[in-house]
Amino acid sequence: MSIAFNDMNPFPMKQLQQLRAVHRERLEAELRELEQFKAEYLETRAAQDPVVPEGCTSEDEGDGEA
């Protein structure tokens, strides 16, 4: 690692840090956008009444058979 970053130095650490910072900003922006989409979806879903198709019952609503 020492040879690669000090002797040969094809990728100066300053340049690597700048590239990492740029990519990190992009990723964080993308994650914020996805979180916003998720929050909007959850809000819309919570606002809707749960729709249960006719004839479908949950285990709790069964006819008492065990």
C-alpha cells in the first residue's frame, strides 16, 4: 500500500478524498430521496381504508373451528 500511494502515486490521496466526497454526496442525496418516497407512500397507504375482498376472512374472523 505504501508503494502504491507514496512511491508510484497514480491516485493522490487528495484526489481520492475528493472523489469519495462527491460520490458520498450523491449517495446521501439518493437515500434522502428514497426516504421521502417511502414516507409519502406510507402516508398515502395509511390514509386509505384497508380493502378486504369479499369472502376473505382472517384466522381471527373464522367460523370458530379449531
